Amino acid sequence: MGQNRLLFNIFRWLLFLIGIFFISLGIALMVKGALGLSPWDVFHQGVTKVSGWSMGKVMQLTGVALIIISWVLGYKPGLGTIINMWGIGYFFDLVLVHLPDADSLTIKVMLFVIGVLVYALGSGAYIACQFGAGPRDSLMMALRQKTGKGVSVIRTGIELSALLIGWFLGGLVGLGTVVFSFSIGPLLAVFLPQMETFISRAERFLYSGEKSF
């Protein structure tokens, strides 16, 4: 039983890291698509343009700041929160330089669409593993606990603020920003249950001896 538990936890951590990588890859694909970024990535790109730091480093430093703020507000980070903060920025910088530049609108659209899908799949895997909220969601939960306001109100306020600051600093806002904002929720509603089912099947496979997922 102890060995099965160990194997199951290893499986979950591997899936968690794959999810982090997919999120990073999705962001990089959307950057190369150059049709618009998610609100937070508009912020990251804007800070990159005025600071000269890599966008991955900006993601990491932003994550550190949000974790500290959330902790001060009473929401302690988990190990998954720390890995999220470091991993997404690291993998983003790693893969961005290996992706092609888009030289036509068709390629831009393809990169953007694939990026959104990969991002959503990675987010589904990351959330399903239940190793802690990311830095941005930690801030949302901390503010929810502190103010008593609804998640939707707080999340909208945070992301709108990130978007406006990022746009002011030179981050890319476009049609893709709108498409991402309206599509990520429905896509997560598809991918998250699939990832949860996948994890449940893996658990049954390890604990009950089922021959396949």
C-alpha cells in the first residue's frame, strides 16, 4: 500500500510538472502568434519592455511579489505554489527561443489557437493535481478571505488591473486578449474533468490492480 501511494504521488507530481510546462508552452505560442495575450501576460510583457528583463524572469518576480502579498494577507503558499512561480517562467524562457516567428496571419492564428488549447490543457492538469493555487490565484483567494467579496468580482478586478498596467507599459493587447478571456473558462470546463478522471483512473490502476486506465 505504501509503495502504491508513493507511485501515485510521483505520478501526480509528474503530471503537475507537465501541466506547468504546457502552460509555459501555451504562453510562448501566444507570444509568437502576436494577436494578443492574456491579461497577466500583457502585464508581464509590458514590464519586460520597460525593464529589459526576460519575460520569464518577470513572471517569476511577479509570482514572488504576489506570494508575499498573499502570505501577508493570510493565505500561505503551498509547495505547488512555489514550483508554479518558478517553473512557468523558467520553461517559458526555455521554449520561446526555439519557436518560429510567424510570417503570415495564417501562421499567427495557428500559433495562437494552439497556444490557447495547450494552455488550457496544462491548466487542467495543474489544477487537477491539487498541489496548491498558483501565485495569481493565491492573491485572489487572499483578497476573497480578507474582503468577503465574490471570486468573480475579485478576479475581474485583478485581471483588469494587470491588463491596464501592462497595456500602459507596452504589453500586447489585441483580439487574442478578448478570445483568450472568453475561451479559457469553457476550455477549462472541458479539460479539467478529463484530467480529474485521468488521475482517478491512475489511482484505481495502482490500488485495485485494474489492467488499464
